[in-house]
Amino acid sequence: MLLVVYNASIANNLEMDKPFLEKLAKRLKNLREERKLTQDDLGVNGVSRSMISLLELAKTDVTVTKLKIIADNLGLEVKDLFDFKD
């Protein structure tokens, strides 16, 4: 018997728009810190602390559903997460 293991990801991290994700990362961290929240505080309701960490480091992409949860946890609209200058 031959076992084949294939590592698949919904988000292809090789095709991420790194500069855009870095802007989102900075915005997310600033919003969290303005509210005096820890990554653990923000990583609730289906979003883990490790996901928040990876997002703030621009090390992963994120789904729209997770962005909605993060915005809700911050008391914001999703569009507010993207309120950063180019």
C-alpha cells in the first residue's frame, strides 16, 4: 500500500499580495491596540489567537467570514479594516 500525502491550502500563500497584507496587518494591530485588546481577546468567536498573530505579521491570507468576525469583535464594520492609505 502506498500513502500519498498532499499539503493543500485554501489560500495559496505564494500568490498573496504581500504589500496589501502588510497594510492590513498594521491596521489590524493598531485597531486592536487602540482598544487595549490582546490577541487572545480578539481571537474569539471562531478566530484563533494564532490566526490574529499570523494576520498581524502578514504571514497568511484571510477569508471574508473571518474578517467579518474580527470586525465584529472590534466593534467595527468590515470596511473599516481597510481604511488605510496606499
